[in-house]
Amino acid sequence: MPIHPHIAARWSPRAFDPDAVVTVEEITALLEAARWAATWGKRQPVRFVVGFRGDETFTALTEVLKRGNRYAHAAGALILVAADEGPDEKTALYSAVDAGAAMANMAVDAVSRSLIVHPMAGFDADAARAAFAIPEDVRPLAVVAVGTLGDYSTTAPEIVERDAIPRERLPLEDVAFVGTWGSPFTPGTSSPTP
């Protein structure tokens, strides 16, 4: 089934062009796309810390990344995504859902601007909390690298190998059900209940 071209084209490459510049306008657009994502109860709990390659914030963000995410040092910008977890467990749960929706919007908007993004969970959240004076009730969730696709002929072999693995998703009937859990939704045979 065809899907929106920007969603179909979205992927998370690791080869960033270390010379490409990401503009303030481009990052502002990505943040606006993220800000307008769906939010539970109109709460809007998602927060961002933004660094551009060469500034102090970017450097501090690279310092909290795990070793396997060193490729992100070549990105034009890094965005720490955090969620204000609020006063209770339910609010905390949905703040993370909102953060996921915000990152999805950001990724699709990036594709529309010929940018690439790579969200990373491989970072030290406590170090990020300390580096940016993040309040206790706000949870750092991911760091998103933003930039332009680099040249794979000059990219480290381990990154080329990882990025060459085909994108795959489980079949729809393994993830979507009708009636009861495990009863597959089958396009063309499943119909809405009147």
C-alpha cells in the first residue's frame, strides 16, 4: 500500500556530511513540526536542547553520547529531546508518547527539506541532566542528529555496513489485529464494523 513519500523516504543514516551547514531556519522548522505533534490532554510536555556544530551546546551534547554514536559529531546540529513527566505515572507515560510523536514529525519534516535525522537512545541521560541543568521531573529521552547525507566512499566501513542493511518491518498482519489479539487485520478482507 503506498504511503506518503516523505514517510516512505524516512530512514536513519549515520553518514553525515561534516562540511554541510544546517541553518537556524531549518532547525526552527523541525522544532515547529515537533511542537505541532499530537499531545495528550493538550499538555505539551516535550522540551528540546539545541546545539549547532561548533557551539558549546553541541560540544556538550557530543560528550554525553555513547561511543557507538560518534558518527553524530559530523552532524550539523544535535537536539536533545526531553519530556516533562508531570505529577503521576499516567502523565509520565503519555509525555514519552508525545516525545515519540514529536520526533516522528521532526523526521518527516526533515525528509521534506532534504535533511537527514538519526535519533539516538545511546547517551548518558544523567550526564545530560547535569550538563544542561535539566529539572528532576524532566526526563532526557533521545538525542537527534540532524544534517545532510555524507559521502559513503569516505565513511567508516562499520557505518557503511550498518547503513547498507535493508530497512525491514514486520508484516502488517503481525502487528495489526481485528476483533481479538492475534487475529490479523488483513487488507482487502477486513472491513469496518457498521
